Amino acid sequence: MGGGLALFMTGKHPELSGVILINHAAKFTGPKFWFVPILRKFIKSVPAVASDIKDLNSKEIAYDRTPTNGVYEMLKMLKEMRKMLPNISQAILIFKSKEDHIVPKLSVTYTMENIGSKDKELIWLENSYHVAPLDYDKELIAKKSIEFIKDHI
């Protein structure tokens, strides 16, 4: 959700110089998401998704449950963010794990095809799952992010 929210805020704040995204959510196609508006009225929470990390020595600190109302609000926010994409002109650096068990590749391809920015770069991560900043590609993410920030300040 963090990357989707970062894109949403980038759309709201054109004064920002750029945005860096790591395995961001933009679009979900799984049928379970179709039922969230109804299910949230009957099911308060679902088991959380956490620690999708290839490195067995790394662990993500996370809640054990996800509120279904929160999922519903996230889906509404992502819908608004997608409407903003053509008007987002800031520089963008996107990292996407080739193997991510949480967010589909469609999110990154959709963003790259629809964002208005001409200054956009996609880096595919070869050795990380969803929580890439805690995974094997963390040094690459840090190095490329620092370069991006220095180039866009």
C-alpha cells in the first residue's frame, strides 16, 4: 500500500521532484478483491500478509491481521491514484521484484504505461520477494535510490 499511497501523494503535490517506488500496488486483479466491498460488512479482518522475503535471515515486523475496511479504503485510494497517473510528470524510479507473492507485475506495467512522466526508470529485482528493502537486493535499492535523489534534488 505504501507505494500506491506515494503515487497518490505525488499526484496531489506537483511540487515534489520525484518518487521512488518498491513493489508498489496500483492494480489488483484477483477475484478476492471484487468481494471486499461486501465482505468487509461481515468479516472484520483477515490474516495479514507479511515477511514475503527470500532471505531467510530477515524478518518483517508486521501486524498479524489486516482490517477488511482498510483493504476497502486502499482499493478506493488506488482507483483515485490511477486516475491521476496521466497527470503525474515528476521523475519516477520503480523497483519491482520478478518474484513477488503479494503485488502482481500488472501494477508496475500499468504504472509505466499510464504515468505522464517522461523521466521514468524501472529496475527489475532478481533476488528479492515483496519486502525487497529487507531482502537480498537491498544494497542495489539503496545505491540506485541515492543516485536518483542526487540527480533530482
